[in-house]
Amino acid sequence: MNVFHGQRRPEKSHQWIVTFMSVMFVFTCVISTVAYGQGPTIVDYDILDEVWTWEGSPYIITTDINIFGVLRVRPRVEVDFQGNYAMIVCEGAILDAEGGALPEERIVFTSNSTIWDGISFIDADNESRIINCDINNVATAINCFQSDPRIEGNNIEAHSIAINCNRASPEIVNNVSIRVLDAGIEGLHLMAISIHDRSRPLISGNSWIECRANYYYNNSTGIYIRESSPIIEDNWIEVVSFNRSTGIYTEYANDILINRNIVRVRSAPLSRGMWFENSSRVRILNNVVHIYGSPVNTSVGIRITEESSISLINNIIEGNEASIGLWAEQYHLDEFSGYNLYWKNLTIYLDLDAAEFEGDIVNQDPLFESDAYEPLEADYHITWRDTGDVATKSPCIDSGFPDINWNDPDGSRSDMGKYYYDGLRPEPPHSVQHRGNSIPVAFEILTAYPNPFNHRNSVSFNLNSPGLTSLLLYDMSGSLVRTIWTGNLSAGEHMINWRAERLSAGSYFIQLESGGIRRMKQVIYLP
């Protein structure tokens, strides 16, 4: 027997396999260098101050790591956890992870073989950021304890909780997706976002918040709120399970704004679009709540119990033809509640006197562009359809809360639902209108940056015609807060910088007015 370094020498008939494997190893190293730079870099130590770059990628995590100083993660970096390990941003420390806008420039936090334990901010510096990152194959993706990082532009996929807030007020804004999908474990309560213990996060502009339970005994909740006061605006929330599903669930919570969201809940036995227990001063404005529950079980658009106090205005609540639209006691809803539309609900109100709700519309089709079961095919813009001799408008148009301060940005009475109708009203059949040859003033707010903003904001817009121009700031009730700027401007692009002094935290509208035409841009101020 021939011996080579203590091992059996390969037979000649197998030498081609060895040669092939050697070539593939060299090829893999070359490809890895192209994809990741000079990595891998093994990280088995705590971090004081470091910069992780593409040249050192991938960064292989082989233990729990603590960040005590500043870790900056640059675009195109991949961070690969080799076990159930966590990245912990400690007291006063900063994690600055900002990927690029292009897919190949994003930062990736993942685990190739196991579920890792996520990124935890514990009394971390509020300059921490997770922007344009892909975070996946993780139990709980982001934990915020007494820390307020900015979480923006990310794709997050977890198996238990995507984002957890404990005494924290992070900005969770403009994310591509925040998803929770169970990983084959039964008996879980899955939550896309969990908010508790006096947290005040901003959850705004997220394209997709999903919680999906594939196993029968798992419950799923889109956003869970306890003893906290979040702002939840302009999100799409999708919840699916074979057991109990709830879009937004609150208990012992106060001072909550839920505004212009789409909430879709699909469940076999029990669906709740929104459920409130012992929650006060909750404003539910201009949302679309759509229930796809099993017809043989009780599903509810909005359920209010215990000592709760709710304002319910300008919402569209659509059921499954065997559901309850609104289930509450009379004292649960304040004097302003009303001007909501209910469609496809077998029971509109339960335990309520329908006469108390001024302006409600029942059993009328809201005429969405599409309310398809599959979310990618759904479009909840309300329509005004011209079917030949008859123009049929959505009953939601100009049927919302009639106060002038609630008017839509185009100046008309408020509409119901997430989207106000901003198309052209069709003309009556066979009518002729003289439009003349004049060119109207046309303009557009291009940006209000940053948004949300803190102290300073810049508004950019374009004027096609010169004229007296004003920028006005309104609160959510439609009251004028201040005049930001007014004066004569020439045609062309303009930028106006202004300081937000003596404002309360919350949402506002910036109104641009010139030549009798108005446009509005919603902004959020966080002092």
C-alpha cells in the first residue's frame, strides 16, 4: 500500500475527480473574490470601532457579538451568522448599516444553515440606522429596548417577530416588506410588529407588513400594541392564518393614530380586522378594512371591548358576506364617529344603535378599482366609472366627514377610504364644454425632505407659470398652523427651507398654492 501524508493515495482511476475538485475550488475562490471582495472575515470578538466593507465580505459570525462603539456597515456587505447568535448594540453604541438603492448594493444579514437571534438595540444611541438591508432566516429580526433606531427601506423576513419595541420609539418607515412566516413550529403567536411598555414608534409608508401562519394552531397578528402610543399611517397590512388572525390588536393602549392604511385579514375560523381592548383616545381615520374569513365562522371588521374610546371616521369596512361590520357598545365610540361605509357584512352593527351614526353608508359597493383576493391584483382606489350613458361614482366620493377642515387635498368634501378620488369627474353624456386656449398654472410638490423630519425641512416644487405662491402648514384636523412662506415666484424649480419650531409631534399637510390651484404633501414631525 502506498501512503501519502498518512492517507491512502488516490487510485489513478479517481485522480480526475481530485483534479476536477481542485479546479472547482480555485474557480469558487475567484467567484467569491468577485462577489465578496477579499473575504471571508471571521468575527468572533466584540467590536469597539470598525468599518465593514465589501472588500472584507462576507463577515462570518461565530459567536454573540457586542458593539460598544460604532460599527459602520457599507453597501454590498453580507453578514452570515453560523449559529443561533445575536448582534447586540450596547448602551451608547451605534450600528450604522446603510446599503445602496440598487439590489446589488444592499446589505444582507442572514444565516445559511440555522436561525440566528437577530439585531438587538439595548439603550443604544439613537443615531443607529438599518437602511436598505435584507434581513432573513431569523427568529426575531430587530429588538429595540429603550432605543430609537431608524429602520427604513428594508426587506425583513422573520419566523416569530419581525420588529419588537420595548420602551422604544423607532422610525419604521418606507420599508419594502416586513414579514413573519412560521418555520414549522406549532403553538406560536406570530407578530409582524410588537409594541409594548410605553413605546411610541412611527410606522409609516411601509409597502408590505405581513404575518402568515401556515400551521393550524398558530395565531397571527399584523401589529400588536400594549400600553403604547404609536402612529400607524399609510401601510399595507396583510394577515393570514388557519386559526385566529388580527390586523391590528391593542390592549391597555392610549393616544393612537391609525390613518390611511389597508388592512386585509384572511383566516379560516376567526378574523378580526382591528380589535381594541381597554384602549382610549384611538383615532381610526380613512382606512380600508377587508375581511376574508370563513363564512361559517364569525369574522369582524372592527371589534371594540372593555373600557375603550374610539373615533371611527371615513373608513371602508368590507366583509365576507357572513361577517359583522362593527361590534361594540355605544359608549365605545365618541360623538364624532360616523361617515363609514359597510359592504358585504351580514350584520352591520352588533350591540349598537344604527341611528347614532350620522353619515354611515351600508350595503353599497364602494367601487374599488379591484378588491381581488390576491393582494397583487387588488387596488383600493375608489372609482368614478363611465359606462356609456350612465356615469357611476363610488358612494365614498364626497361622502366623508363634512367639516371643511377635513376636505381632500383637491378642495372637495372628504372621501371615505385610504385614497381620495383625484381623477377627473366624467362629464354628462353628450355635453360640450368650452375650455378655451389659456394654459393654466401647473405645479407639483417634488419632495419634502426629510420625511419624517426633525427641526428642519426642505420643500422642492416646480412652477410652470409665475405668480403669487404660498406654502401653508395644516394639522390633521385641517386647521392652519402657520404660513411657511409666501411671495411672488418665477416659473421653474424652487426650494424653500424652513424650521419647525414650537410644533407638536405628529402628522401635518404642507399645502402649495399658486394661481388658485392647490396641492398637498403629508409630512410627519418628530421632535
